[in-house]
Amino acid sequence: MTMDSVLLVCMGNLCRSPMAQALLGRAMPELRLASAGLSARSGMPADPYAIQLMAERGLSLSAHRSQPLRAGLCARSGLVLCMSHEQKRMIELHNPRTSGKVFVLGHSAIPDPYGRGLDAFVESMHQIESELHEWLPKLRVLMSRAEVVGP
């Protein structure tokens, strides 16, 4: 486990986690990032609204393909950020070795915008941006400690 890797998790890996991955990747390109969904089907493209909103920020989700959350992804990640307390509970229940490295991205759940229109996507994206902004200093500290301590 290294602190240079972050896994972002939502339900379908079509909306919130791909947007969070793209936004965090721009803010901290030195991180190794992945995203997955608790109930994702493999190989699905990101939602068109997510693609549109990220494109407006100069980020591309065109290569994104959904993947289900697997134990190996959790094991290889130094930190797992999910979108709700229920998702955190589910991740820890099905992946007991993740204890202590799974956190909810926000203070409250980030609503799933899937199927709810552009306004819902904008709202979720703004909340993701705000919560990531709060995580950035913590991630930088964790990365600097990992560099000093080693893997």
C-alpha cells in the first residue's frame, strides 16, 4: 500500500467517481488514481452530462470505462474515497482489509445525479469540487509522510 494512490468509489462508476477522478487528477497529477462502482457494470462510458461538465473544465472523460469495485483495487490503493457513509460501510463490510483507509469524500453524502438531469450533475460536481478542495492539504501531507517513511 502506498499513499500515492487513491481510489474513488460511487455506485455505477458513471458520474461522481469519474468526475472526482478527473478533478483530483488535475489538482494532484502525481497521484495514481482509479475509480470504481459498487454496482458498476464493466466497460460503460461516463454519463454524457459528466463528460460535458468535465469538458467545460478542460478535462476529458472520453476514455473512461466503468469497472466494478474489486478487492484488488482496494488493496492496491492507499486511500479509498467514496460518496456516502452507506458506501463506506459497504466497502468495509465486503473488503475488511480496507479498514482505516476508507473515507467519505464529503461531510454529507454527495447525491447521485444519474438520471436526474444536468442541474443535478452540476450540483454534484460543485459539491465534489468543494470537498476535494478540503482534501488536497490532507493528501499532500499524507504523500509527504509516505515519501519520508517509505512504502
